[in-house]
Amino acid sequence: MFALKSGIVRRIYEAVKKRISTFLVGFVFALLCFVALNAAMVPVSKSEYCGSKCHEMNTAYLTWELSTHGTNIKGIRVECIDCHLPEKDKYFAHITAKAYEGAKDMYKHYFGDEYDGEKIRQKVFDRISNQRCLHCHDNLLVRPGSSAARIAHTAALSMPDAQENRCIQCHANVGHQRQNKLFSP
Ligand code: HEC
Ligand code: HEC
Ligand code: HEC
């Protein structure tokens, strides 16, 4: 019994020893890929990149810059990807969505029909979940605010699935300030 066991152990040991260099090379390669992927993501994750490379994004970019998330007195810029992609700490969901959305935008840019801003706006509007907003605004009931806000937010937090409790139902302009005087004729 002991001989059998040590035989197996020895065989495994031999196998590992023989392949240890292959294993190490593979491991280092995977690690380098991971570092390269993250480095490659940095420039294409910037709002300047997302917003200024294609004419389709012009309105979105300008209206974002005028919104409270693009410009506010705290000087914090909330980037496009903070609202439009799954949170960065859900790493795989984030990069998969990024790759998919990026590829789709690129395809539509070259081969798609004319960009229909209003149609896309409605689609995006229907999709952005409360979770995206709550990722940063997790202190809604703690902050001193108006009683209207308190009532609205208590409802939004207790029944998040109701259509009228969606954050952007009441805060439609937070990502893009579309009713700005700068856009008046
Ligand atoms: C605070 C969250 C938030 C941020 C930050 C944000 N968006 Fe949006 N975005 C929204 C919401 C909500 C909508 C749908 C409602 C609307 O557009 O009024 C939208 C709609 C859009 C649309 C579809 C309508 C259109 O204008 O063509 C595009 C494209 C878009 N965003 C791109 C961007 C880009 C590019 C950035 C960064 C420069 C950005 N967004 C930053 C929340 C955000
Ligand atoms: C990456 C973090 C982040 C995300 C995601 C985010 N916000 Fe914000 N939000 C901020 C910051 C920073 C400010 C500006 C400073 C402040 O007022 O606290 C702000 C300000 C606001 C304000 C106050 C505007 C004003 O005029 O005072 C509202 C309302 C708001 N956000 C709603 C939302 C909604 C709705 C979403 C989801 C579509 C969202 N936020 C997503 C960080 C975020
Ligand atoms: C039924 C409407 C309604 C819904 C749904 C709603 N809010 Fe509000 N929110 C308000 C009102 C009203 C205010 C107060 C506006 C003011 O005083 O100018 C407010 C204010 C805010 C502010 C500014 C700071 C504060 O606390 O007063 C933030 C941030 C905010 N809401 C985030 C959110 C987020 C995130 C969600 C989704 C979980 C959400 N809201 C859902 C109505 C709503």
C-alpha cells in the first residue's frame, strides 16, 4: 500500500518536475497578458476617448461635460464607464461588457445605419439600473436632504423594481444635461 502510494507520488513529482518550466512559462505569460490587458484598458476607458472618437458620441460628450457628473463643485469627474458599464470591482463583467460594447459601437460606426440618438437614448434610459447609481450614492438616507427626497429615496430603496422608483426616472438629466441654455437656438 505504502509502495503504491509513494509510487504515485513519485510519478506526479516526476511529471511536475519535467513540466515545471512549461508551467512557469505559461504562468508568466498569463500574468503578462493580464498586466498588458489592464494597461491597454487605461486609455480606452477615459471619457475623452469614449466621447470624442466618433461623431455619434458628440452630443453625449458635450451634455456629460455640462452635467453634475461631468462638472461639480467637488471637482470629482464621474466617467462614462461609471454609469454605462458594470462596476469595475466586478472585473470580468466589466471587461466583457467593455469588449462587447466597444466592438458593437465600432461595428455600428462603420457598417450601421445613421445614428438615431433619441432611439438609443431611450434604450439606455430603460437599461441603467439603480445599482449603478447606488454604487456611489450609498448614503442617500444618511445625507441631510429635503423631506421630498427622503420619501422618494426610502421608496426607491425599499422597492427598487418599481418603474417609478428608478433613480433616472426622477434624475433623468444627471448623466447628460440636455436642457441647457447653451443648446437653445
Ligand atoms: C451619471 C451617469 C452617466 C454618466 C457619467 C454618463 N452617462 Fe451617458 N447616459 C446616462 C443616462 C441615464 C442615459 C439615458 C438618459 C439620457 O440620455 O438622458 C445616457 C445616455 C447616453 C447615450 C445615448 C444618447 C445619446 O446622447 O446619444 C450615449 C451615447 C451616452 N450616454 C454616452 C456617454 C458618454 C460618452 C459618457 C462620458 C463622456 C457618458 N455617457 C456619461 C448616464 C450617464
Ligand atoms: C462613480 C460614482 C458615481 C456614480 C456611478 C453616480 N454618481 Fe451621482 N454623483 C457623484 C458625485 C461625485 C457627485 C457630485 C458631488 C456630490 O454632489 O456629492 C454626484 C452628484 C449627484 C446628484 C446631485 C446633483 C446636484 O445637482 O446636486 C444626483 C441627483 C446624482 N448624483 C444622482 C445619480 C444617479 C441617478 C446616478 C445613476 C445613473 C448616479 N448619480 C451615478 C458620483 C456618482
Ligand atoms: C420619486 C423620485 C425620486 C427617485 C425615484 C429618486 N430620487 Fe433622488 N431625489 C429626489 C428629490 C425630490 C431630491 C431632492 C432634489 C432637490 O432637493 O433639489 C433628490 C435628491 C437626490 C440627490 C441629491 C442629494 C440628496 O440626498 O438630497 C441624490 C444624490 C439622489 N437624489 C440620488 C438618487 C438615487 C441614487 C436614486 C436611486 C436609488 C434616486 N435618487 C431616486 C427624487 C427622487
